[in-house]
Amino acid sequence: MTGLFNMIRRNLRLFFKDKGLFFSSLITPLILLVLYATFLANIYKDSFASVLPQGITVEDELLNSTVVCQLTASLLAVCCVTVAFCSNLLMINDKANKNINDFKVSPVKNSTMAVGYYFASAASTLIITFTALAVCLVYIATQGWYLSFADVLFVIGDVFMLTLFGTALSSCINFFLSTSGQASAVGTIVSAGYGFLCGAYMPISNFSEGLQNVLMFLPGTYGTSLIRNHMMRGVFAEMQACGFPDEAMVGIRDGIDCNLYFGGNEVSTGLMAAVLIGSVVLFTGIFVLMNKLKKNR
Amino acid sequence: MDHIIEIEHLCKSFGDIKAVQDLSFIVKKGELFAFLGINGAGKSTTISMLCGQLKKDSGKISVCGNDVEHNFDKISRKIGVVFQNSVLDAPLTVRDNLRSRASLYGITGKKFEKRLSELAELLDFSDLLSRPLGKLSGGQKRRIDIARALLHEPEILILDEPTTGLDPQTRRLLWDVVNTLRKENQMTVFLTTHYMEEAADADYIIILDSGKIAAKGTPLSLKNEYAGDFITLYGIEEASVKQLGMEYEALRDAFRISVPNTAKATELILSHSSLFKDYEIIKGNMDDVFLAVTGKKLAGGSEK
């Protein structure tokens, strides 16, 4: 246990010593938030206003908050995974620098090393994603606050689980990489594609039925929907209080993937959380197992 | 004396390249064992297999009676390895580096601090503990690498070209420490080197060429078998040297005559005693042995 604790400490120290890596990982979600707010907020707002049921007026604060909650939920859903890919590089650096050889001649088990990399990477990613979450909450507060304390706790839990999911997924993929060039290429691909695959950039309800069915098999989809549900619960409650008809609420929830359907059945938030937690356990287990079974050349 | 390392019929290929071919040898407890060979001879491949980092194709490697492939957990606590290049973390301080590595062996807290101060004194790096490893000179880094390998007081110290590129002072320090540990703790040292003077101090030498053992023995037996003697003759005219009918080389104030062995040298001196008034007989060195065995010359890490 002491060996594991020291491995985690060593890995974290190395991460924070690389100030360029830390700050670039930290600043990425913040840049995304600024870009979202600058370029997409008004488009989302207009789009949302145009589909409102006739005869219902919505106050600006509620409209703004709806859009901002949707945007920040998407941003956090993407960042928890893409930041994990950016910060989970130590395992690859150790291979590239051959520092791993020093561990291989020691009594430390491969599985212990894997857990050490996993926890250190999760911890460093959590620092960044929670910072991004704090900034997002401040941004929401400036636009219109409808979240309850429980909502915030749920969102914190969602970010935590999504970060662990991103760390586990990146650990499994990075296991096969051995140079920083490969890691950079994978990071770029994930950054570019993950937002679409998890339904963050575009709700999957906009896609064809076939594609929707495929995306419903990806755990990231449930993570995005889960965080969006918790982030938007308050604005939906306010809309209902304003007299939005139930059909309109269902339409809105369907349109932005707060309601997900698997095989025609609606997936509850509890099930979404279960899928996410199950995925974290599964991918973490696979990563540890791959390390345990790893053979020398 | 115990056999602390036993290697039998070891083979390893990378594609068509046969890096190690049917290697068999033993290392006795407490001895300084040297592995000589040019780059690509198979030294590092053998060490990688010995340290459990590379899977062998066939053969058997046993360290302290344990099979490397199946019982490496037991072996890992008994070996300390100094790699060709430092494998410590450049951004971390010397103390953090050694603390993280010591914890892998369960050495923590006061036990670690005690061991750290012992090693810092032994290798003279007390003033470097708070400095990042990446900011140290090559010689300073090497001392930390050796400290890392010695953290858990291993029975076998594996040194993979440990002194390449080091200044003479650091080389001297390194060897003083190694020799002290050998005397005091009966530590076995497995060395690969390009420096012939280091190999000459070994108890046993193996010369590798293209993955095979080209020669093996003690430095003396190798010199006797593969390198002749040299008689340096002073205060004599060249015409007189020519009378001996032997191959010679003119020096600034002497002539050096090559003879196959000491017996021949004695015979030559006795048969031409009038010419041998001021002379010395010197045995061939390890460079001569290496050249005779492999047809190649070694000089500080490169083939010539």
C-alpha cells in the first residue's frame, strides 16, 4: 500500500512539475467555455426561442439559464474525457523515457503500477474538471440560477464519474501507446470526435435512427445525458411552473437528449448512472488486467 | 563458492538477427564479473533477460537459485541495476526520486532517511538532495543512479556500461564504492564495459562477439592465451635488435619486441644475454586480448 501511495505521489508530482501540461490542460475547458459563450450562446437561444409553444412567454433569465445550462453540461461532458486524455500521459512518458525499466526491475507489481497511474491521472484530471465546473457554475449564476443544492451535488457526482470514466478509457487506449507523438495523435482524434459521439456538440436525437442506435451503446452518451439532466432540472421545473404543457416538456427533453431511448424504452437517470459507474468499473478493471497480464517481449 | 547467476544455452533473436546465441556461463558469489563486447555484441540483451525485462527464446537463467521467468519477484529484491542511461525522473529532486524508488522495496519513513544518509555519505551527494535530477551533471547523475541501485542493499549489482562518458574522478569514486561494498558485503558485481582497464580488474571475463562467447577466463588466463608479452629493450642500437630476428617496434629511446609468451621471452633473453642489459618484460593488456579474440578494437565505447 505504501508503494502504491508513493507511486501516486510520484506521478502527481511529475504531472504538476510539467507546468506547460498542467496549464494547457486547465485552460482548454476555459477556452472552450469562452468560445461557447461567444459563438454558440445566441444561436442556441434563438433556436430555443423559436420552438417555444405558442402563447407561452419565457423570461430572459430562464431562457439564458436554459441555454447556459445546456452548453455547460455539454462542455463538462466533453472535458471530463478529453482532459483525461491530455493529462494521462505519464504512463507513455515513462515508456518513452525508459523510466519504466526502473520499475520493472523492482518488486512492484504491474497491476500496482497501473492503479498508481490511474489514481494519479484521475486526481490531476479531477482538479481540472472541478475547476471547469466551478467556472461553469459561476457563469450559470450570472445568467440565471435555478439549481438546487441537490442538483449541484448530483452534477459534482456526474463530473466525478465522467472524469473517472475518461481516465479509465484513456488508460486502456494509452496502454498500447509508447511515444508522445502517438499520444498526441490520439488526443487530437478524441478531442475532435468525442463531442459528437457522446451527443455533446449535437444532440443525438438529431441523428438518423441507425446512428442513434449505435451511439446508445456508448457509455459516454449516458454520461452526457446524465449531467444534462441534473444541470437542467431546475430550468425544466421552472418551465413547468410557468405553464409549459407536458407534451412540450417531453419534446424539449427529447430534443436535447435529456430523455434517452434504448430499444424504444426510456432510460431513467438511475440507469444512466448505473451504466456510467459500470463503465468505470469495467474499463478500470480491463486496464488493471491488461497490465497484470502484460508479457515482456 | 556459490553460483549466484547461472545461464544455460540462452538464445534470443529479433527477427533474423540472432542477438544472443547459445550463451552459457556462471557467476560466482562475490566476484566482479565483466562482460566485454562491441556495441551490438549482445551484452545489453543478455542483461535485459537477466533482469526479467526481455523474454528469452530458449535457455535458462537462474539468479540466486530462482528462475528469472517464474520467480522474478524473489530475484528483484536481490538485484540492483544501473542502466546505461539514467532512468530516474529528471524533474524531481534527488530526494524525491530516491524516496519513490525506495518505497517500491518497502523502505519508507525513518528507514529511508537512514539509508539515504548512508548512501549520500558513501557516494558524496549530500549537497545534491534538494536539486532536481535534470539539473545535475553526468557524473552527479551517475552517483544518484548507483545510490538508487543500492537502496535495498542488493546481493548483485548489475552495471551496464556505468562509467561511459564519466570524468576520471567520478569513475574512481564509483569503483572505490563498488570495491568497498564487495569487500564488506560480499556483493557480486556483473559489469558490462568498454573500458579495458576496468575489465582488467575483474575476477572473470567473458568476451562476446555477435551474440556468442568468443573467449572467457580470468584476465591473466586470457592474456596468457590471447596476448603475447613485450620486451622493452633500452640502450641498444637498432642493428643489434635486428640480429634477434624478432618483430619489433622502435620507440623514442628503446625498442619493443613482441614475443608469444613469457617462456619465449626468457629463452630469447638467455640466448642473447649480452644484448639484454637494460630491459623490462610486460604482459599484453586486455586491449590486445580483445583485438586477438574479435579482430576488433574497443576504445571508450566505440568500435575501431
